[in-house]
Amino acid sequence: MSKQERRERPEKDPDLRSNEVTEGVEKAPHRAMFRAMGYDDEDLASPMVGIANPAADITPCNVHLDDVADAAYDGIDDSGGMPIEFGTITISDAISMGTEGMKASLISREMIADSVELVTFGERMDGIVTIGGCDKNMPGMMMAAIRTDLPSVFLYGGSIMPGEHDGREVTIQNVFEGVGAVAEGDMTEDELDEMERHACPGAGSCGGMFTANTMASISEALGLAPLGSAAAPAEHEDRYDIAEDAGELVLDAVENDRRPSDILTKESFENAITLQVATGGSTNAVLHLLALAAEADIDLTIDEFDEISRRTPKIANLQPGGQRVMNDLFEIGGVPVVIRRLLDAGLIHGDAMTMTGRTIAEELAHLEEQGAIPDDDEIDAEFFYPVDDPYQEEGAIRVLTGNLAPDGAVLKVTGDDEFHHEGPARVFENEEDAMEYVQTGQISSGDAIVIRNEGPRGGPGMREMLGVTAAVVGAGHEDDVALLTDGRFSGGTRGPMIGHVAPEAYVGGPIGALEDGDHIRVDIPERTLEVDLSDEEIEERLDARDEPEPPYTNGVLAKYEQAFGSAANGAVTNPGAKWD
């Protein structure tokens, strides 16, 4: 090859941001660095597309994501892009559950968003595929896409298959509840050991409509992921076809300059909430959708979740309230069949855009034309109900207010939607003390367990509490004990468990005034959470309490203790996000 031929490089779209590091004589050193990694002239003349990959041996949710990323890499490469893979952190919520380490979980959402934003900004990328496995990966990756506003596609790693124990399907939820059953004497330690060994048979996120599957489903309703991309299991061959398609789609988005800001609207978020409440999705989605809307500068309040839940029936009865898992939804067509029923009933905005360049309604029509989803009248599944004959008349999410939660609290209905509870407060300053109370058999019918100082700032990090909520249920108190906290719950939590109580105790919320024996009232139909104290009595108690000391004074937890906003606004830390 002559010197002249060597100097002739393919022409590149002059509008691409990556030109800042690939074009011109002065960028020879930059190109030399790329060549060291095997990129050639054709690559350097192509759109530079990042693949944000949180693969790790920390959790089964993420253990296979290198393979998913490889498929996305091939899709980008084959479509004429220059794929660049990079890593992010992840935290295993299930493994950190019930420990001090769980305080890292919500912080990891922010750090994932920050790190993806930083890499794409620093390396001048043109587009991005963001991959999620464990719970906080999903919102963190979507927050990053919104902040960068680059052409992007969200890609889920898929969920785990259920295990089998004693002739029935089991999931991690059954193991957590088994801990409470052992404490109550309803299960032996040997039986729990045997269940533990079979509950999680391979790679993938927890299988029910817990937080990971809720947020993956919501990514479709928001339009940030293609319809039909969420439900395929982690180890199913379709998962890798979906990943390769995501790589192809992101190049189309780059070519057409299609960005999250072109997709996300108030209607997109209303669609996401509608899907959440219709499927019994995780309470964490309230927190994460508020945060995503804040990042997108879209007005969304916690009250709107309740408004939409009131008008939207629950039509998919999946775990934790039901018995079926994400794979069962996959077998009947996945998230699109749920969205179609809601659209046909006028509950979804069909004209909301998606990253494919088509609207939700157009995407559904396209899937039907491709034979990718069955006709609605062909679907026969005991867990999937018609809108006009639903499992429950209202959606699963309730937002409660009252003198204990002036800014709101969140509950997911997994049982009796007419639940009313009155009983004495049993107040604990942290999760560990509450867990000991349950595990040592002190819990009594009628209790209202209160766990405070676990909010976004008071924790910090707003720990999930599947351990203690599952122990309550496992001990046989799903229907006669209430639990309320300024912390959070896992998507696997079931029963009358009320989280996100705001304002939190750490910043002077009324939950900080409670004392053992105070009379608590929970009324789901009336959406109220109250204590038999006057406003004056609450204020007197709060004034008399000692000012709380910061839980940490050094390191990352101390930093985020100062940064977190209220759970009522999504617990965001980005100073530029719309907080109210």
C-alpha cells in the first residue's frame, strides 16, 4: 500500500460528536490509542457507540452480561458502528439485603448514572446501549441515557427461571419467607436448606414482577427499549437475538438523531405507571420513575401514581402477590400483550413515541404483522385477566397520606385491597432491631411495626427490607400486622407493608415522633396513614428530640447523605434535576 493510499481514510459524518477525537491531523495521537485496541480506519470513520455493561460475579442478575454485551457489540459492528464496551459497578440487592451493605443499593443507582454519563461525555460518544441486570442497574442506566441525551437503547439482561422444590416452583421470595417460617416453627432448617439449594437455578434477575422485571417492563412502556425486549429469560436464545437487535437499533437512532428527549413526555410516564399498577409492579418503580422524570424535566408527582392506579385495573397476577413469574408472561407474548389490552381499553397513550421511531400503537401493529405476539383471543392464562373482568378493580399501587406521611407513603396491594389496620406502634430505630423482634417470636397480631431512620438521608441510602417483611409473612402475620418505614421494600415484598414515608425521620418527619404504644391506623380504601396524636403533640415530641447525628462522617455514604433529596421526589442527587 502506498503512502497516499494509507492517508486516504473513509469519510465520516461531519455532525458526529466523536469527530472531536477521531478527525484531523491533530487527532493522530487519539487515533493511535484506538489502533492499539484493534480499531481500524473503517471503525474510526463510523459512529462511536458505547456499551455500558455492569457485568459482575456479584449477582446472578449480572453474571452473564458479558455474553449479552457481546451480542450487542456484534449488532453495532455489523450495522456499521464502532462499538466500545465499558464497565460500571453493580450491587446485589438480594445478597446485601438485611445488612448494613444494603445502604449501598440506592447509591449505586446514582453512581451508575454518573459513571455512564462521565464515560460517554469524556470519550465523546455518538450513541449508547445501556445494559441492566440487578435492580438499580435499570433506573441508573435510563437516568444516564436521559442526562446524556444521546441516541440510546436500553437492554435488559433477562430474568432467572424459577427453581423447583418439593414438587413446586420456588423463587428467592420463598427462601426469604422461609426464614420467618423457621423462626415460627413452621419449617425446619433442613427444609429451608433444601429450598435454598434449588431456588436460583442459573443466571438472571429475580423472576417475579419484582423491581428488576418491573423496571425492564417499564422501559418498554417509556419507549426507551423496544416492545417485546423485557420478558425473555436470561438464558433463552431470544435474549441474545434481542441484544443484537439493540445494537442494530442504536445505529438507526444515531443515523436519525433520535434521542430520549424526542421520546419522553408526560404521556410516556403515564404509560409506564399504568403498566406498573396493572401488573402489580414494585413500589421501587415509584421512586425510580419520579427520579427519571426529574432527570427529564417532566412534571410528575407521587399523587399521580395513586390517580392512575385508581382508574387502572390490575390484570396480571404475578409474584409476589400471585404465583407466576416473568417467564410465564414471556410464554404468552411478554409485555406487549399487557400493553395491548390496556391500549384497547383506552388506558395507554398509543401515540407516545419509542426509540424505534414508531409510536406504541404502531409498534404493536408491527409486532402483530410479524407474528411476534399472539392475537389477544388466543391467550389463555390463569394469571392474565381481561380489563373488563380484572383480578382487582384498581391497580396495585396506593399512595397514603395523613399526619404520619404528609408528603406521602407507598404501598403495593398484594392481598386484600380493603385492608384496614389499627394497632399499637412497635418502634425501632433500624432494621436489625425490628428483625430481631420478629425472629425471636415477640411479634403479635395487631402490631404496627415502625422502622425509622432508614430514609434516603437517614440511612443513608433507603435500605430495602425484604428480610424483615418476608420474616413477618413467613411467621404467619401477612394479614394482621402492618409495617411502616421511611426506608424501602424489595419488589418481592408482600403484605401490608408501607414504605417511602415522607418526610423521613432524619429530617424531622412525623414518623420520628412515634413512641411504643401509639395507636396507628392504616386504611387502604381511604388512602390514610395516621397516628392518634394531634399536630401539636407531634410537634412537641419532635422539638424535644435530640438532633440526629449524621450516620456516617467519611466516605461515599457521608457524601450521599448530604446529596439525597426526598423519597417523595425520587430521592435524586443530580443538582440539575427537577425536584418538585
